[in-house]
Amino acid sequence: MIFMIKNKCISSLILSALVILPFSSYAEKNDIATLKAEAISIVKQFGGTLKPQLKKALKEGGVEHAIKVCSEKAPQIANDLSGKTQWSVKRVSLKTRNTSTAQADIWETMVLKEFAKKQQQGKSAKTLAKAEIVENQFRFMKAQGVAPLCLTCHGTELSNEAKSALEHFYPDDKATGYQLGQVRGAFSLVKKL
């Protein structure tokens, strides 16, 4: 009789563990899906705020004005979103324009190289993203592909006005020479877990 009670207790413990383990795995997958959706929303806010400002600046004041606006507004938008969302938000690249804010860390460098390889294999930069938990942080990167507007100051054939403005606002610039559709960099977001 005592043996049966012990077996029932042990069976109950095993059954409980089997029920809890899949549930926690399910909950973790849902948490990751929620975090990924949140990150995508932040990326859309970043791009949706910066791009119209660049178009307006280009139309109103030309390339030099657009580059000036980008040099001021992009870091400001990243800081505002970081404060508002409790995520670390920035843009990174293998060929940096702003070395103080766009320098990729080891994980970001690995992901950017992975994006570039996939793009060379025919994948659209628009589809490239990566989400991963790294050292108790949820990390998310979304590739930034070169669109027609980007070629104005990131392309292979820059106007003298663009060259002069880049030299003035970004003296250490390495972010030129791109072609339409290439991966120029990525939005990089981090949330502590």
C-alpha cells in the first residue's frame, strides 16, 4: 500500500513535469513572438519618422540639407525611441557613416555579414531579420536595404554637393558605394530580459 502511494506521488510528479515543460516552452515561444512583434513595430516607427523628414529636407534644401538633417535626426529618433520603449535602439553597418553611433558589436557584425551573404544569394534585404536571445537579452536586427532615395548619399555616383556635405558632417564616412537593393546596414534593437 505504501509502495502504491509512493508510485502515485512519483507518477504525479512526472505527469506534472511533462505538463509544465511543454507549457513553459510554449510560453517562451509566445514571449519571443511578442518581443519580435514589438521590435518590428519600433523599426517601423524609426523608418516611418526618419524617411519623411529626409524626403522633405531633400526637397526643401537639397542634398546638403538632407545629410545635415540625417546627421541630427537619426540619432535623436533612436534616442527618443530608446527612452520611450525601454529598448536600446540604433542603426549599425559594416561600413559606418557615424562612427559614434553606428559601430556594430560582435553579434551585430556576424548578423550583418549573414544578411550580406543572403542578399548576395538572391534574398531581398526587405525580408532579412534575425531575433535571438543572447546573454539574457533579446536581440533583434532588421536589414536596411538600399532604396532609390538612399543612393543620393550612399550610392556609387555622388554629386559634388553630396561629397562635400558628407565630408563636412561625416569626415570618417565609409557608407558609400552601394547599389540598389544591397544591405546597407540594419536596425539593431536590444531588450534586457
